[in-house]
Amino acid sequence: MSFAFINNPTYENEELKSVYNKWRQRQFGKRIPVHVFGSGSEGNSVYLKPYRTLIDLGLTYKVYQEYKPTFFLDVDYIILTHHHGDHLNPATLNRVLQNYPHIRIIMSDFMWNMITSDDFKPEYEKRKKGERVPFGHDPVFRTDESGHRIKKQSKWAQSFLKYKSKFRIAAPEMLKTHDGKAFLFEPLTVKHGDIVNIAVQISDPELEFEFLYASDLDNLGGERAFTDCYGNTQHVTGLNQNRRYTCMFLEANYDETLLQDWYNNLSEDDPEYRGKKARADGNLRHISEQEASAYIEQHLDENGLFVPLHASKTFGTLHQS
């Protein structure tokens, strides 16, 4: 059996490099109407063609233009999961806002407050020479002699505020493309370190498409509370623990055995110890292949497809390249 969204002649389909069933068996000949621009630290962005919806915008404008010069004319919605630089390229977003007034940008209220604040820095804050820490996981603020924070206006905040009418806060709703295709969008809030991220659920009975996109999260559980990067308490829904999907794009960042072997071979006498340990520690903010497999076996349909996201090229086995 194959679902209607697989090899559907109505849409321009693509055979992705790494597609699996719920038992992590490689699937071939399963063409789906999805284009993966990128999945990983170099940039994340996935386009769902039937729904004219782009999830994340982590690449340069040039990348999208090289795919198709008129690409953004086809897009109706851009869903941004969180503000980190590999999921949001602010220069690309700014250009989209300026040139494509029909596109609506969807994000969490946490992200909206972040990208319009004085603190928004999508790249990296320098801590010490040679050490770079992603903003949002370990915020670094300049202070005056009295210890009070010195705020510096964000380069992008004013531009995003100027186009505020093009943004909407993520909430369950029926969306419709400019050519009349209707679908149900249901966001889930998830924890990623000390920030709020969103996972994307899309439902379309016509194509038998029950879809989940979840990347950059540190657990696959349900509702929980945590302290964010500002010291505030956040309550997130977590992933749905009762739903079954026909297609899952789910983070599977590292193989637990490979990562543990790396730790076992670390030596504090190694001049590169600090960098090697930091490289491994960064993966612990993500979902392992084993954790992803357990969730998939429980929530992916018998004939469904699993596409791994954000797989580490050093510690993972399921990367798209």
C-alpha cells in the first residue's frame, strides 16, 4: 500500500537521498512532493510543494534563486521554527518581506519577541578568542561600570517590525494556498535547550498526508516546563503522544554508540580536548537516532515514511548527503 502523497502525478515529486520506513529500512522509489534545501548546521529549509509552505529559512537568498528564480512567487507561507542562524537567515527573510508581499510568515510568540528585541543576534556571540557560543543557549550581554546591561539596537528588529502585518503567531488553523489547496496546520511547542521551538503538524485527508516536522529539540516527550534564556518559565506542549503520521521529518542527530565512543577516547592531556568535548556536547541538545527510532515505531504508520533531519556527519549515520 502507498499513500496518495507518494508518487502522486499531480505534483512535481522528488526522491530524497535518505528515506526510511518505521523500522529504519531504506526505501527506494518513494517520490514525494517535497524539496529539502538543507538539513543540518549549514542551514535548514524544507519546501512542501502541495501546500506552498516553506519550513525554515536557514539559507541565503541565492540558494533559493538557484533552485528556481521565481521560487518565492510560488510560496504562500513560511513557517519559522526558531531564531537560530541555521533555521533563520535574517537577510533572506528581510528580502522576502520587501519583495513578496503575498507571503505570510508564521512563528511562535517567543520567536517574534526574540527577533524584534535588542538581544536578537542570529549569528554567534564571541566569548573568548577561539570560543563561540550560540546566542539563546548562553546569552552574553555587555554591561556598564555599574553592572547594568547596555542594549544595542538589533540590526534587524526595526525591519521586521516595519512588516509586522505579514507575521502571524503560530496557532491551529486551516490554511489555503493561492490555488485553492486547503490543509490543517497545527503547531506544537517544544524545548530546545533554553528556548522555545515549534514542531509542525500538517493534515490533508485528500493526499492521506499526516505530517510531522520536528528538528532541534532535546526530548520527544509531552508537556513540560523549563526556564528559558531570559530566566522565565516556559510551558511547552511537547510532541503529540497519541497521534499517528504517514510522513515524519524528524531529527535523528547522532548515534549514541558513536558519540559515547568519542567521549571514551577523549583525554584531558590532548591540546584539542576542550574543542573536541564541546563538539560532542553540542549534540546532546539534539535527539539521538535511537530516541527517534523509538518515537517513529510508536507513531509512524505501517506504510509511512521517515526522513531524518539534522543528522551529524561526525556522529550520525542517517545524514542526507
